[in-house]
Amino acid sequence: MPSVISTTHDTITKFTNCRLVKGDELVEQDLWVSSGTGKIIRSQEAFYSSHTVPTKTVDLGGRIISPGLIDVQLNGAFGFNFSTIPSDPSSYGKLLRQVNKSLVQTGVTSYLPTLTSSPPEVYHQALPFLGPSGSQRLASDGAESLGAHCEGPFLNPTKNGIHPLEVLTTAHSLSDLETIYGSSNLYPTHQNGLLTPPKIRKLTVAPELGSMTTLIPHLVTNNTIISLGHTAATYEDASLAISAGATMITHLFNAMAPLHHRNPGVFGVLGAAESVPRPYYGVIADGIHLHPASVKIAWNAHPEGFILVSDAMHLVGLPDGVYEWGEGGREMLRKVGDRLVLEGTEKIAGSSLPLLSCVSNFLSYTGCTIPQALKAVTATPAAMLGLQGVKGCLESDADADLVVLSEEIHEDGEGHRRKRLVVDQVWKFGGCVGGGDGDE
């Protein structure tokens, strides 16, 4: 990962009287972070070897410190749809920066900006803005892109959801993908003598179509994550794709053949023999996409691969109403509370719930512990992305992306008392970017 821009004033912050998310436990332990390096500090080594003392101490009164949340499927937020090119294309970057600053306030410090199925020109214009952050990483920029997620257009038209059928296509060779996405977005490039990573980090594809399964090994050699989704794949199709190098499933259960006792479909690879690696998989726990019991079944099937995603649309943070969606506003979405549907239908159109709300739902649905729930939006997505020890943890030398959380009990509409997690502060690269300046 590139380094953080150092400032002339390196603030060393010590958090005390707090509970740290460490694995499946909450550990009472102090935490030191540096705004100069943007990293978590080895506190004892700093104190005894370098004689470093904290610039300031923050007493959290027993609250929880979690690693910053990672959302690996976010289609847009706060009025900006990543798949819509503004009438003034030069404003795309400005709108994206505004989203990043607002998104970090929800506790999401890193994410994969997601482009839904679109014409090639949308990918060619949007992807240059959505790649992983380069060397100029500043806490004040807000949430950080870890690379783009392209959900389509190589999807099965029988499982399209609200993806427009007219742009869905089939890949028979790598050149088909290069034409859609652009080679410079799909592969590493040389800039100023340096090799820069591709803009695309993850692709969602239907493996049963065209030659996609035979293309997977070529794609993963470029460090591209292949996820199975919007697919009518059988268990055998999915197993072949996993064996070829696919490592994830996009929004499990949604937009795929349902589980059947004689052909378990894509879901079946979660219970496969050891000869087929079990993939990671995204789950939308917004209370709309899946029944709570389905969420619990999914988690119990393979907890180490379970990742909560928001699948949030650009209507996050907007009031109820009818909104344009798609290139040129070709279709409309209706927002009623947390539910989004394609206008004139009952087709679910993504989510409008922030990721931390999905975590609170998950706690309620499964009865799991707070560390187990937070693992699904921190350590597990970091592992899926190959960022263990950098993101999604509170270990020394990891990026100092933190969320300070309080626990609340609230009563839902049915009179049940539920535990809910609430963001109090957000820290990015060792600097407070949400919830005050960190002084207590």
C-alpha cells in the first residue's frame, strides 16, 4: 500500500479506557496511533525504546474501538450514482470526493465503488476516478477507494435484477473484456516509470456464459478478484469457476438460482469438499433482500467467508420519493423507508441502508457477538482483498482507520428490544475525521 502524506505535526494519540475488537473478542487495552505515519503504533516499543509520549490522550469511557468498516459493494450514496456520468463529465471527481467525505462519517473508511452494468463509455469515463488511492492519501479526503468493483455487464439476462438487459453481453475472449472496460483499467499500467495497479479490483460475472470460466485464470493473474453473481450457474458450474480462481459470491441468494436439495447451485460451494476452496460471499442484511433466517443460515454455512455488504444505491441519505436512475434517467427508483424498488415493479433495487445498520441487523438476526458481527465488515473483507495486517485490524503497523462505537438498546416496531451500534467518532490514518476532534 502507498504511504500516507506526512504532516509537519505528527500527533500521537493514545486511546484509553476502551475495548478493542481483536479477533472474536473485545479486549480492554490502550491503543496508540500516529497521524504522521497514518499507522497504529507499537506503544510499548515507542515508549521504552524511542521515549515517545502521546501528544494527547482520549478517554473513551469504555466504548468500543473497531477497525474502520470496509464496504465491498457500494453503488453510490448521498445523491451520486457512480454509474451515471454527469452532464459535465469533469464534475465526476468533485462529486466522488463529496461522497467520500460524507461516507466516512458513517464509519466506512474504505470501500469498493461499484459500477453496475453499463455501456462501455461509462466504464471508460468513470473507472479512471475509481481506482485505488495512490500515494496522495490524506485523512481529510474521507473514505478511501480500494479499487473499483464492476458488477456486470457479463451477467445472465435471466438473473439481471434491475441491470438493463440491453447492455448485458457475453465474453468469449479477454479482448471482449478489454473492449468493455478498457485495457488501462483492467491491467496494471506504467506511469512515470512506476507500475500502478489496475483501476478494477473485482469483477462480478456469470461463469456459465460464453468462455468466462476459461478466462478466470488469466484475470486473477492480474490480482483481479472474480465474484460469481447474477447467475443461473449450477453447482457444477460454480465449482468449476471456483477451481479456476473465483474467490467470492456477490450478494448470496439474490439474483441466482435458489437452493435446491438435489442441485444446491452457487450456494452449494459453501459446503463443498476440501478439494474445492470455499469462497467468500457477500450478504445484504437490510431486512429486505433476505429473510433474517436466511442470513443466519448463510453465516452458519461458512463464518470465515461471511462478508456484510450494503449494496447501497445513491439514495442513501436522501428522503423518500421517486428518483431517476440509469444513464440519462432512463428508469425511476422509488424509495419508501429503507426499501428501493424499480418504479412500476416490485423488483428490489439495491439498498438504502448504511453498512453499520446492516451490522446491527446481523446482531439481531443471529445472536452473534459484537466482535463476530464487526469481523464481517473489517477483518474478513480485508482478507478477501489480500490486505491482512493493513486494513480491517487493530494490530501494530496497520493503517490507523478506526471507528469508535457506542452500544444502544432500542425498541423496534414489533416491541422487541434490539442492540444497535452507533458511530461516535471516525479516525482515518490516525486523524479524527468525524464526531469531533477526538478530545474527551
